[in-house]
Amino acid sequence: MTRKILFAVLLVILFGFRYGSDLFRGDQCILKSEFIFHSGDVPFPSSHASSLTETNDGLLVAWFGGTAERNPDVGIWISHFHNGGWTKPHEVADGVQYKTKRYPCWNPVLFNNGNQILLFYKVGPSPSTWWGELMVSQDEGESWTRPSRLPEDIIGPAKNKPVLLANGNLLCPSSTENDGWRVNMEITSDNGNTWERTDALNSSDTGIIQPAILRYSGGKIQILCRSTVSVVLSSWSNDNGQTWSKFKSVGLPNPNAGLDAVSLKDGRQLLVYNHLLQGRNMLNVAVSEDGLAWKAAVLLENDLPETEFSYPAVIQTNDGMVHITYTWNRKLIKHVVIDPLKIVTRQIIDLKWP
């Protein structure tokens, strides 16, 4: 490494966070940045863990909201985007067991299979004891079936959207937290009526959860995961998700925070994550051609250490635009639209971002 590059790296390390406006932003590709709702629109102070999908009318977003994560009053809320705006959020699921007993809800995941919308979510006192539930909408998310509890040991996608494979299987990126943090894949060929489940893909000595699925030509599949070892970890499958390679780092930091990714129509891979070793006050987009070498693309948020921008969800809609939602300071859900053709990347030169 030349003396000039070393000096540039040192400057970024010393001043990257203090002077956030000097960081590479890449925001020429951002078409829209907005809140889905404002504090006065909802009867609760805390929101987290959004998911989104495209409908015939526009977009549908879900998240969990209540007084605070883990509290029994936390339910699943949704909002629609159509006719140029977001509808008033309303609650579609709760953890009520009977009149005097209610559990918190967690991590909704939406998936539109072309005929109906599936809403997976979790219910229970904690991630180590929760169970999976499923609701289905036949009318673009306007109404939903009663919740059905998934089979024992099946929780559905833990945080990120499933992927419909060419063989007709819905591959759900799952994980458990009751025996260490373990990743596994759950597979259904009939929209959640019957299931199969892989063994854990990692040992309990390295905590790994919440996979995001990427697809490549020839049927190759990659997952990117949150970890307890401060890096984004990756594994590969060549047999429709039945078996997976050993986990390896992709060279990006992870502050033990959720991420999401999407395979773009032009063959590139796009990842939304916190480019930090600790904290969640910076949220970033990176792009890769092969899932191995990643370049800085967009700086979505960068603020003081006590702030939080986290748990992104990302899709590409039929018009080619990339839509991202994420938690904004545990209070609101933010929505950003990116034109992927306007992304200009830059080499990542250190852990602090270019």
C-alpha cells in the first residue's frame, strides 16, 4: 500500500465519524426518502423490523409496533402505498392467547407469490421461545385470514423475505436462538401448508442468524448473515438450498445487526447493512458483481452514536426501482427509493466507509 493511500486511510479512521458530511454518500441515485407514518399517526411510540412487498396497487409494508420491543402490547402493523401516498397504519395481528394473556409479536415478513400475499411473523416472550404464525391475504393485503400456527420447530423466515425457486419451492431463510444462534433453511412447496427443514448450518460456537438470500445464474444461491463475530458471514448452495458451504466472511463489518439483500435484474447483488463494528448509527448500501467483492454504493444514514438506523428490508419492483425500508431511531419506519442505474460505486478502503 502506498504512503498516499495509507495517509487517506488514516484520515478516514480519525475523522470519518466526526465529519459525516465528508463521507462518500452516493446519493445521486436516491429518488425519494420519506417516513411511512409520523408519530401522531399511530397509538404507540416504538416501531421496528419492517418488511415490504410489491402489490398490484403499489407497495405493502409491515412492522412490529408497541410501547417497546418484548412488551406484550407489541403487534404487527401494516400500511399500503397506492394513489400516491401511504394509508393510515392499522394492526393486523397480535399475540393475544385469551382474554388475560397476550405475548409480543416480532419480525413480520411479507411475500407476494403472485396469487396471494403471505405474512409470516413470530409470537412469544422472546426470540428463544417464540413460534411462527402465518396469515394470508387474497386481496392485496386489504383483509387477512385468521393466524395459523406453523408446525413445531418451523418459524418461517426469521427476518428477511423468502425466495421462490425454479422448482416451485419457497426457500425461507430462518434461524433459531434457543441453542446458540443457528441458521437453518425452511422449505415449503405449498405456501406454508407442509414444510421441510435443514439441519443447522453453523455450530453453536459462532452466533449467526437472519440470513438474506441472493441468487446467481446456474441456480447458485448465497446467503449473507448477521453474526456475533463482527463481520457479515456468507454461505453458498448449489442444490436449491439443501446443503451449504462453510461460512466465510465477505470482508464487511457487522455490529451484530440485521441486514437484507436483493439480487438485481441486471445481475448485480445489493446489500443494505450497518457498516460499523459497533452501534447502528450508520446505514449503508453496497453492491457486488459476484457476492464476494463489495463496493460502497449509498450512505443512507450517518449520525451520532446514540442514534439507530437498523433492520433494513429491500426489494426491486417490476419497474426496476429498489425500495428500502428501515427502522428510524426505533420510532418510525423510513422508505427510500433508489434507481439502481444511477448507482456510482467506490472502493471500500477501510471499515469506516470511503
